[in-house]
Amino acid sequence: MTDDIDIGVTNHSGEPGPEGEPGRYTLAEFVTLINEDLQNEWTHLQFYLYHASAVTGLHAEEYKEFLTEAAKGELNHVQQFLDCLYGFDFVQPCAGGHPLKTYTRIEDILIEAHTLERQVVANYAKRLEQLKSLDDKVAAAYLEVFYEDQLQDSFEDARHIQRILADVDHRQLRKLNMLDSRK
């Protein structure tokens, strides 16, 4: 009998929960969710990189710099997700991003960027809740820190973009749920 120490990284027991509920997740099942999150990060990288070149207008050069820096941040996220997946021996984490909307006006670009960031913030909050049902408690503890960092970074990005958009027509922002309707 070998004295292998199980640190909980390769636990394959448990059953998936029903649709719409966290249920119980095996690590293998949860890794497929992480791969879906990687696809979102690829989409963000493509979005910011594309729009750094596509942006037009009076301050296009400044926004090109802003969007290029945002793309660099997304590249870091992509690398972090890839490292996470390979750390869990997931051998095919190379699905590309989702189709993206394209714009040239900076207001449209920033509104869409804000929407993308808010979507992943909500998704990462959902993942943190789902982690409570992961059958591998060591992996769950690691992934909790990982997703908290991702959530914080994306939340701060969304807030930054929201501040930039402060002078955009408030009716449009309310329609997108970016402002409190009481204002």
C-alpha cells in the first residue's frame, strides 16, 4: 500500500447539482466552469485590443492608450485562468472568446466594456457561491481566493469605467442599470 498524501486536488467523487442550483460539483466538473470563465476573459482581451485600434474621435489617442492598458489587464486574467486550469491538469483550456460587438464611438465602447465587466463580476460572485458545493475542500479554498481576486479586479474595472462615463446621458445609463433610478 502506498502512502500517497491526498491534498484533495484530484478528487473525482460527487454528482452535479440540478440545473439552476449549485448542487455538488466534482473538481472535474468545476474545471469546466473555470474554462467557461476563461472564454469570457478571451472575449474581454479581444474586445479591448480591437477597440484600441477602432476608437475614433477627438480623444482617440488617449482612449487607445486606456483600451490598450485594459487589454494588458485582460491578458493577465487570461494567463491566470490558463495557469489555474493547467494547475488542475485540464489539458484543453484553449477555447476562444465569444463573438463581440464592435464600435468606434468611445461612449459605445465604454458602455459595452462596462456591461462585459459587470457580467463577469456577477458570474464570479456566482462561482464563489458554487464553490461551497465543491467536493474538494482544498481546491475550493484555493479557488475561493482566486475568484475573489478576479471579482475584485473586474469590479474595480467596472467602477473605473463608470466614473469615465459619468457625463454620458443619465437616461441611457439608467436604461443599462448603471445608475440608481432615484437620481
